[in-house]
Amino acid sequence: MNQRIPIPPRSVLRIKKLWPHARSQGHEKGEIRRVGYYSRQDGLDCVWLVDGKGNYDWTTDHEWLYDVFEVIEYSDETDLHGDDRPALGAMKPKADQGGVINSESLRSST
């Protein structure tokens, strides 16, 4: 996949490699995140990452994002700031996945 800058909000990512101190910060290879809507104050190179509960809890830039994460699925979202869009909620696993959130169960919930 080509790298898109800015990466569209609602895109699904997976950590592909760990960085120093990643585990001590609670991160593991394979962890799933979504790209949140961009803040007008922060600009388009401040990428907000959203956890499985829908919390905007981590920021990065595109260079580091593409180095550490693989894109599971690019979103077709065109509103970078989320104007008139509902907030990202919790990720919902597919029922046939036994309630487990993984990259396959996320494809239908984003």
C-alpha cells in the first residue's frame, strides 16, 4: 500500500515493530489502533491514535506512524477534522470471532 499523508481518520493500524521502552509503556506487537480525527489546533501532521475504547490517547507524526505501524485498512473518510461526524466509539468485534478484537474483526466495525 502507498503511504497516504495525511492518513485518513478511521483507518485501522497494527503495531508491526516495537521501539525502546514500548513494553514498559504497555504496548505490544500486534496492538490495534485507529486514526482519529485531526485537530485544527495541532495540524495535519499530528496524528491522533484511538484505542479500543474510543479514547484519543496517543499522538505521533506520519513518519513515525508508518515506521512503527502497518496499515490494515485505509478509511474512505474525507472529513479530516470530523466536522458533523460522530465521535469514534469503542471497537466492536464480530460475533463470529468470539468477542475478540483482532485485525479481521475490525474490518467490519470501522
